[in-house]
Amino acid sequence: MHWLSRHRRWVLAAICLFWVALVYLGDRFPNIPFLYAPWSGEQSFEDVLRREGRTTPPRADLVFLGIDQTSLELTSVGPEEVAANRAFQLMTARPFPWSREIWALLVDRLFAAGARVVMFDLVFNPPNEGDQAFHEALERYRDRIVIGGNFDAAGGTLVVPNDTLIPAPQELDGRVGLVNFWGDPLDGKVREVRYAVSERQLVGMTPYAGEPVYYSLAARALARLDSSNQVLGDLHPHVIRFGPADAYPARPLWEVFDPKSWQANYDGGKFFQDKVVILGVSAQILHDVVNTPLGPTMAGPALHLHALAAAMANEFLTATPVPVGYALIGGAGALAWAIIALIRRPVVSLLLLAGVTVCYLVGARLLYDMRGFLLLTVPVLSGFLLSGLTSLGLEYVLERMEKLRTRRTLERYVSKNLVKEILENPGGYYSSLLGSRKPATMLFSDIMGFTTLTEKADPEALVKQLNEYLTRMVAVVFAHHGTLDKFIGDAVMAVWGNVKSRGVAEDAKLAARTALGMREELRKLNEEWRRREMTELGIGIGINQGEVLIGNIGSEERMEATVIGDAVNLASRLESLTRNYAVDILLGPTASDLVREAFILRTVARVQVKGKTEPVEITALLGERGQPFDPELLRWLETYEEGIREFRGRNFAAARILFERFLEPYPDDRLAKMYLERSLEYETKPPDDSWNAAEIFTKK
């Protein structure tokens, strides 16, 4: 721990460097999920930006005509309508794919309505009925129409329209565009579009100048629109900014051929004026769907329109360059180190980590929306937060270890609960040291005859025995949440309620349980000492409750947190009186009242100690109710207590009889003997009228 504390900043730097290096490695080893997690998370984060951030505005001039389920089944029209409509006849004559004459009818209808460009997201490769009619339409509208070609990656070949439709080489014909989209190799999602691709690129090789170039369906449409868009000659993939997920809903194909729908839904064809129309599959049963950041079920034709709209509006996204991304990750680790190493307040450090993270996320969103820039985020914040939080965790561990070391050191000199209050609530504790009055319960314990013992015993053995005794006694105090106020030679002073009170009654009960625990621990110690042929010890304990002054008491050179007041003095006097009355635990009047219901008490006397003008009632603590106790003694105590009442009522003859009766089973009880002697004395020579059964002590 000392080494860690001394080299704290270097250790924190090593932690930050470790996490930064781990994030770097993740980019190099995408097949290791743990390492690659920040980078796969970056893709997910960018996909969220695509969905929730600014999108490419949908274009009203792009229309998707879909071969949907209603067009395949054609259940929306009756037999009479089918019989009167050539397109409906072709759609019902055979299952899809239909005769290609229908596409000739479609383009005639759309171009007659004023459409600018018609795109077919279909590959017309095998010969089929109606090829000649469709060929003638392709020739009529050769500058306004585009049909699909497909690169079969499995076979490594291009699938193009048959020779009847377009003469070879079809792939170089301006009317043929590739329908392919290439998804991310790790998750299959389409995030970028290739508007042009070379022959070598199709098989994963580097392109070279002069080789054949094939254009996408969207690129061919751009050319038909007389667009000079830069993507037309660019062989690089373009990361597009998608439009909204529902930007280009499929319109049922059959409606274009139905006179009623043509009039109601398309205003007699005016709807298609200057529109770019794409014809493709939208029925789920035909499975022409693509997985994109907007979802896994985008129809292929709709994706072509997204690509076309992005190119027309130049809405492309720019990724963070690799060197810049690596620099950001390294800078994030350095910033995390600076926050933790230079700012020694954990809460402030944590707030700064959170604040920097939020600001970075806001910046990433703004750059995406305003500039189309994909700021590297998840790997950067992973390096930043992992470095910062791990370092903060180490700081916490170091602080806890230091606090524990401080606590253990303090607990050798100060009570455990006092140490806890100092460390956990320093403000409240230090303010209490300025001085305050509180109710508290005090316990004094002292070894009987210790002064005489020190004159006879071997000093080294006595110190060892005393330490053993005090260790066990202090442990009992701490076990019952008491504050060890001080040692006074061989005496122990403990307090409840000065540091943290559990309630006046509970504090007094804890003190009483402590006294009983001390009695039991001393019994065990005496048994051990007896076996080791050591001198046995006896103790006296005094407990009192009352209002005391709590504060830092002492001189300018040395001060001590303690309690003072009459209640403290009485507790000390009670400990001394245990010798006078031959009992080991005495309680003051308030303490007796607070614990009487839970403990077994025995009346001892009314005493007026030195410094007091009024006598107080003191009792002896015998045990706790509900715990094992001699039932015979409990029964005979009633006789004793009745004797006390008779004695104080000046009925000395009755008191004598009761004390004699109590002494029959307990002939060695010194307290009963004392009252028997006084009863005999007062029976023959009664005290004067001022007698109140109180004993006055003029010495401490």
C-alpha cells in the first residue's frame, strides 16, 4: 500500500495506458469479441445516429411501385375488370414472373404520364414471354429507362438481361445497372453504397486504370437525369446518410393499371409527372429485403431510392480517419489520467468524467447532424471511461486502505465508535467538541486493592496481567457500542450517548449489559489465572446517567475529548462505594429507573456522597431479565426488599425479622448483615426525627 501511495501517479498512468492499448488492439483483432467490443459498439452507436440524427430529406420525386401481395393475387378486381384489361390478363395468366409484355405496358403508361426515369430492380435474364414487346419499349425509351444486372458472388459471374432485350455486352450498356449492395462483413448491414465498381473489385482485387467499370442502378439513373454527380466516376464506397425508414413506401403495382385507382390515387397520371419511378418486389414472400441501420426489412428497391436521394443531395458521411481516431483514444486516456491524478476529490473527478462524456456525445451528435462527420465515439469513450473509472476505483481502494490504517492506528488510542464518528462524520464530531450538554450514561470500573497488589507483585507480570484484563474489558465496552473515554491507571471510564446516542433508555441498558459482560469476562479470566497460579482480581463498577458537558477539555498544550459534570462525578463515587457495600455493580437513581424493567436490581442504600447536599437512591445490578438467574435468590430478594421498606419506615423490629429470614439461606450476604446490625441498633436506640435512612460519605 505504501508503494502504491508513493507511486500513485505512475500507477494511474499505467492503468490508463493499459486500457488505451487494449482499445487499440481491439481494432486489430476483430475476431476476439472482448477486444473488439468498443469497435462493434461504435457501429451500433453510429447506427443510432443514423436513426435518431438528421436524415436525408425524403424526395417527393422518387416513387416506389411494389410487386406486393395484392398485385400477385389480384383479388381487388373482378372478372369483368380482368377481361377488359390487358395488364390484368397478363398478371392472372401465369404466376410471377409474368409475361414481360406487362413491363412494356407499364413504361408506356408511366412515360405517357410524364415520368422522367423508370428503374427496374429486376434482372431479366432467362428468356420469357413478351421479351420482344419489352425490347421495343427499352428501345423507345432507351435514354429514360434502367434495368437490373446482378453480380453473382457465389459463381463470380455477372447476370445480365438476355440478348433479346439488350444486345451484348449488356453490362456496358447505359440501360443496365447493378442491383447489388455489399453488407458489412461482420454484421451484414448495408451502410455504404458503391455507385461504380471495377471488374477486379468485384472479385476483391485492387482496381487498375482502364479496366471495365460497372455502374449501379442508382448511378445509371443519375446519368439519365443529366446529373454531373461526382459519384458517377468514383470507385470508392460511399457511406450514405439514410432518409427516414418510411421515406419511400411501396405503392401497389396493380393500381397503376386499374382505371379507378389510377384516377383516384394518381390523379389520372399527373402524380407521375417528373417522377423517378422504381419497380421492384415488396411482397414478403419474394424475400427482396436488405438489412440496414434502419432495420432488417427494408425493401431492396427502397434502398436504391435512399442511395439515389443521398447522391442527388450529396448527403454522404465521413468517417474519422484512422490516425485521428487513434490520437483521440490516446488523448482520452491522457485526459482521464489528468482528471484522476491531479484532482484529489473523487466526487469532482466523477462529475468531470461524466461531464466530458456527455459533452463528447453532444459533440458527436452535432458533427453528425451538421457536417455528416462520424466522430469516433465508443472506442474513445471506452478508453476514457475505463481509464478514469478504473483509476478512480484504485483511488477509492487506496483511500479505504489508508482510512483503515488510520482507523486501526486510532483505535489503539481512541474508542472505536469515536473513531468511526470522526472518520464518517468529521463535521458533526468536531462541532460537538466546541461544547454541548447532552444526556449520557457513564460507567467507571476499577480493580479492588490494586494499589496493595502493585507493592507485592512482580512488575512485569503485573503489567502483562493488567493489559490482559484491560483488553478483555475494553472489548466488552466496544461490543456494546460504548465510547472508551479514558484509562485512569487500572480504572476504565466508558460513556454512552456522547458520540452517538441510541436513546437515553437504550444507552443505559447498553451500559448495564457492559457491566454484566465485564463481570462474566472477569470470572473467566480468574479461572484462567487460577490455573496459571496468578493472583485473581475483583472489580467494582459504578453506572450513572444524567446531563453532562461534552467537549474538548484541557490546556493549550494538551486537550482531550471527554465528559464532565455532577453525573460523571457520581458515577465515579458509585464505583468507590462498591467496596463499602460489598457489591460489584452499583447504579445511580436515573440509571436504575431506566433499566429496572429489563434488569434485576437490588436496593442498596440512600447515600449522600461528597459534594452533594441531597441523598440519592443507589441499587445493585444482579442480572438481566430473561437470562439465566437463580430463581431461589429472586424469590428471597422480595423478603430483602420488604425488609428495606420496613427499615426506612422506622419499623426496625419487623425489618430485623425480615433480614434474619433472608440471611438463613444466604448467611454470608454482607449487605443484609449490615441492615440487620443497624436494625438491632435502632430497635434499642431509635434515631431522631430527622433521620431519613441516608448515609453520608465525606470522602471520595
